[in-house]
Amino acid sequence: MITKLEQIDFKYFPIGLIIIYIPFHLLEEAFNNFPLWMAEHYNFQKPLSYPHWLINNSIFLFVLLTGLIIYNRNRVKYLPFGLGILIWGFMNSLEHIVFSVYDSKISPGFYTSILFLVVTIIGFIRLKQDKLLNLPIVLKSLLIAIGYWIVPIATFMIIGSYLVKVFT
């Protein structure tokens, strides 16, 4: 198994995570009414409409794809942008897993969040095999992953009230 893993270039892990996110994770969330779940867990006055929720996810996708493009420009120099995508997926998976345990009920997106977790763990193992995993890379990647969350959320806060008016 480990020798087979060594044949997989790390560049496929961030791409794989984005492919799990769009469309699989979003479909799982949509089929299980993630906007209602999110409203209940984050004390929104009312759930986001599906168009509003999809626009928010489009912003996440745009930010992640921007990071992927940066990473692909120079996969050694910009490795933290690729690894940051995996850490973003790990952080996303934590939300679904922790709330599933807390609620004693599977959250929308739980199953694909397990896939995020698997891809992240295997991606870290792959980087360790190539001796590319070290504390400075992980710390830079963590900061970038946090940025992958902050930029979209800040954008939601700026345009969110407008989108609520448009979609209600």
C-alpha cells in the first residue's frame, strides 16, 4: 500500500479534495437541508435560501481554485497553498464530525467530510514520504487554510444582507 502511495503525485490530493467538495459534498449537504441545519446550529434568524447558499459555496470554490492555481504555478515554492486546501477540508470535516457527535445525529455533509479527512491524512503521509513535511510548511499551510475560510466568510458578511434581500 505504501509503495503504491509513493506513485501518486501530491498534486492530485488538493484536486481530489475540491472534486469531493464540488459536487459530492454540496449534494450531500443539499439533499439533507444544510441551510436549515446551519441556521439551527449558528443561530440564524432564518435559513439561507438555496441560491444564497450556493453563491456562498461558489465563493469558497473560487478561493480554493485560486489557491490551487497558485500552488500549480510552482508546486515546491507554493506547497503551502496546496496543503492549505487539505487543511481547509480537514477543518470542514471537523465541523461535520464534531456536530454529529454533539447532536448524536449525522449532520448534512458528514459522509463526504469523512472523505475529506481520509484525503487529508493520506496527503500528509504522501508529503512525509517525500520529506516535504516540516513545521514551517505546516504552519504556513495552516495560515493559508484559515485564509481560505476568512476570505469567503468576510465576503459573505459584506454581500450577505444584499443576497438575503434578493432571494427572499
